[in-house]
Amino acid sequence: MIKIAHIERSVATADPDAVPAAAAQTLGPSIAAAAEETDVRWRPSRHARRLLTLAGAGLLLALVTRRPELAGLAAPALLILGAGRVTHGALPGRLGFRTGLTSTRIYEGEPAAVDVVVSVPASAGTGTGGAASADGFDARWVFEPGRGVEPGSATAANGHAVRFTFSIDRWGKRKLGTATVTLHDRWRLAEARVALTLPTIDCYPSPAIQRTEVVLSKLPNRLGEHRSRVPGDGTEFTGVREYVPGDRQRAINWPASTRLGRLQVNTFAAERSQDVVLLVDATSDVGEPGRSALDLGLRGAAGAAKAYLAGRDRVGVVAYQWGGAHWLAPSLGRRQFYRIVDALLQSDTGFARGAGISRLPRAALPPGALVVAFSPLLDGRFVEALRDMRERGFTLIVVDVLNVGPPRRRGFADNAARRIWNLEQQAIRFSLRELGVPVVAWDGVTALDLPLAPYTRRPLVTRR
Amino acid sequence: MSIPRDPNPSAIADVTAATRGAEAAARQGPLSWAGPRLAAVLLGAACVAWSAAPTRPGGWPAIALTIAIVAVTAGGLRLALADVPESEDSYLLSGWERTWRNFLALLRTVPWEELALLAVVWLEVLHPARPWYTAALGAGLTAYLLITHIAESGADPAVLLGRHAKVLALGACLLALGAGFAMIPAAGPGAGASLLRVLAALAVIAAAALVIPA
């Protein structure tokens, strides 16, 4: 990893609404993202051209009109130009640029910062053959944010090492943009310009809040944290029964044994985990950007993944798109959460090749798994896929993320079309409920626990 | 759950964040943004007025004055609108948008300050010899160029002027010397004496440039 040297940095803070300087500093040190060395071409600055104009005009007119005071008028400009010429040879012909990010992965709306540093590499030569140093020039940086990147500080700052803060309002893989640095010699008579392409950053959908979980009534025989109906070695007390040889001595319930005159033992419920497959419908992205059906679907899926993984369940994801689906097999652990979100980010790509839901391998949809689908239910093929899965015995819950309808217009035909569309949507949801697939509506603002409350209070009965 | 950071991030040193941030915020307030721009316009206007007064009748002075006023005004507008971004889309623009885009391009393309300098110096030449007036104009024009550069580059004025202090002091001396040469009575009638004074002034300037510390 490239180490960014200990160099003082300045934080751009001209915008009063921006992240304050102290807050920008609390974003912490940056991770080196890119480093490059570039040849620099120094040219006369605009300031130098103006001074030259003044000096030239003064001298010429002094000679033509034979007025020595006009030569004096040119004197300050000539002196500054002369001083700049003397130091011009010490400017480096090659410079090193380093870029660092405080984080390569952020959530929507989370502030982050990019650090840009200019330095003189050890191998850099000068016009006079001497050693170049960073003290010989000033740098002014201008940050041009990429699409969807909101600057959190001023977009211009002076210094050899500069930090620009930013945030991203919508998930996706985002190009941060460019940072253009204008270098000036100490007299500001020579300047050079270099444009750096800033790295790409992954912006994760902000996970929805979900504290409770939907648990199946029939759980696979795998150790976990959900209370099962079968007796086992869990911590949840279920009853007392007569002792049989082989029972552990520590399970003997002494008060009950004394009362009944025979040895009695406590029984406990087994604790099991479940397989959860999150099914995200990326075929339709309707609604206002930032609150669209796909935005809500991804945020809901990320929140559900977080909740179920915290409950030691195995969680996988299937993203259903036009032309196919891509999937991630269920697994455990915190790392799986980031794998899931990375897989969800690919929903941005639109068309994806692959197999349909019906052709997904067994690993993607393990038997007996709980399938939580996030969908606006606008695509008939996706609804058919849900029906197909239900008929294959999967237990499904559909979180309806459709929050917009056709625009209201005055015309009779428009109204009729709107009513027909509404009836059709109701019919789709009704048909799913008839098949035993609960459909709950979620607005993307409240916690996911609220619409799922009827199903999180007691185990969801698995019916085949 | 927060996104895990790299376990071993490379460090850009934590500088004294609060103090540096506060300094930066204080320096980059609205006054510091507007101050140099306003100063540049005022200095430009003062230079034009100084070189134009007393106004002389005739075509050339009027033309030079008009050019100087237009150039200083346009230069000031360029500085004021320096932070206005140009729209990225160049197609399907409305008439107003296209006009505004062309106006910005005109402001940013033409070297207004150079035009203003030439016009002001020409105005000064059109007046009868006033050596001390010309020296003061030289000081004003140099200040105008420096403050314009500060306004457009965002350079710290204290740092920039600190670096230029010795050279500017020397330049001021030469300005005074140039005016002094002009005020020395000519040794005799004829054009040769005045030319000699000009050459003497140039020799002094060249000598000063040669002994400037690097």
C-alpha cells in the first residue's frame, strides 16, 4: 500500500452549508487510492502576460515619446518579471500526485472525503539541474464532482495537500470526478495545469431499519438462534418429563422430582437457523429518483440482510432483471452482508444475462428457505415466477415497494385507465394472497418491522 | 453496522484541525471573496480617472478613454462571474441561455486587463508631461495587476505581497527615479537631451534588475 506522507492539508470550507473543517478532519485518515508521476509543462501565467504588456508599453512609449517617467512606469513590472525569470530554472519538470479516500465504500448520504497531494519526486530534475522542492511552487485545486456526487465543502482550495468532502445521495458505483491543480511558481509568473481523474467509489443503499425477523415454523436441522418446535439443547424451557437413562444429570428438576417421587428432567427447545433468500425485482424502476421502487427494494433488501445475518441465519440474494437473474448463495456472517450489497449494486446495470428464476441452481434457492421478495409487482413475469416458487413449496413474503401510480388527469379515458390499472394491481396482490403469499406494502420511510409485524410475532407456518 | 475501514490505512497527518479549519473559514468568508474583486475594480477605475484627468478634447483621447472604461468594467465582471459555471449542455439551449453562454465566453476569452493597461498608458501619453503623475499612475497600475491576480487566483494576499515586498520597494524607487529624470532640466535644447534622459532611466532599471536577489 502506498503511504501518503505526513503533509499538512487544508480543508476547503467556503460554503457555509458544507461539512465544517473539524468534521472533515474527523473523517479520519485516507486510504491511498492512486499514485502517478506526470511531466509538467510550465507556461507564462496570465499575470506574467499582463506585466509584460505594461512593461513593453511603458518602454516603447518612453523611447517613442522620449519621456523617462514612462520608463519608470515600466520598472516595477520589469523587476517582477526579472525576479521570476531568475527562479524559473528551479521549477520541477516532473511531479508526483497521490489520491486517497477516507473510505472506498459508503452508504447513501454518508460524508466522505478525497485527499489529493502533489509532491516532488526524488528523481525530478529542474531547469538548472539542482534539486527541486515543493516550496518552490503553490498549488490551487479545483474539484469537479462527477455525476451524482454532491460536494460537501468548497470545490476550490490552496495547498500541496487538500481534502474535499462529498456525499452521494443515491446508491451505485460512482466516478468521483476530476481534480484540476494549477501550479504557480513563487512569483506567480509561470503556471502549469494537471487534471487528475479521481477514483470510483461504491455507494451502498442505506439499509432499512429492521429489528424483528420472520421465522419459519419448520426450520432445518442446523444450529442457530431461533426457537424450534422440536426439543433440543437450547436455552428456552419447554416442559418437564420423566428421567430416562442417558439424560444429563444437570437437567434434573429437583423440586418436581421431590414432589412426584420420581426423577424429572427439564426439556428445552432446540435452537435452529433458517435459510433466507432475498429476491429483489430490478425490472421496474418507477418513481422519483432516490425514492423509486428499485431504491426502496435495495434499501429493504439491505436492511433485511442485516437483520437476518445478525440473527445467525444464512442469507442469500437473487436480483431479478430483464433477461435473467444474478444470485448469491446463502451464507453466514458479516462479510456476506457486503457480498449481498455488492451483488445488489449490480442491479444498476440494467440488462443482465443469466438464467431465469426457474433455472436457478439449487444452491441459490435451498429447499425450505424463506423467500422475502421486494417488488413493485409491475412485471407479469416476476409475478409468475413468484407463483412458480410458491407452487414449488417455498414460503414467500412479498414486500410491495410501489409508491407511485399513474398521474391524475381530467380526461375520462385517463381516469378509466387509472382505475383499470388500480384494479389490475389489486387483482395481482389478491391472487398472490390466495396462493398463501402475504403481500405487505412498505413506504420506505418507516421501519420494515411495521408492515412485517403480523408475521414476526409468531412463526410463519410452512405449507407445501 | 458501519462499513469496515481498511485495517491499515495510510495516514495523512492529522494537523491541528480546529485551528487550521477556523483560519481557513475566517479567511474564505464572503468579505475575502468580494474584497479583492472590489479593490481591483476600484483601482482600475482610479487609474482610468487619473490618466484621463484633465480631459482633453479630440478623437484619440475619447477613444482611449472609452476602451479603458469598457476594459476595466469587463475585467471586473469577469472577476465577479469567475465562479459561475458554464452549462455543460451546448445543444437545445434557449436564446437567453445561448446569449448568457456567449457573454461568459466573451468575458473569459478577451484579455481585458491588457487592453485596459494599453488604453490607460496611451491616455497618459496624450497628456502633457506630468512626471509625478505618471509615477503615481505606474504605482496604481502595478497594484491593479497584483490585486487582479489575487482576485482571480485566490492567492493569500499577505503571502503574495510579502514575497513581492523587496521588488516592489525597488520598483517604487525606480518609479521615483524615472520621474526625477524627467524633472531634471535638459542640458540644452534639442531632442538629444531628452533621449539621453530616457536612456539613463533605462540603464538604472536594467542595473536594478541585474542586482535583484534570486
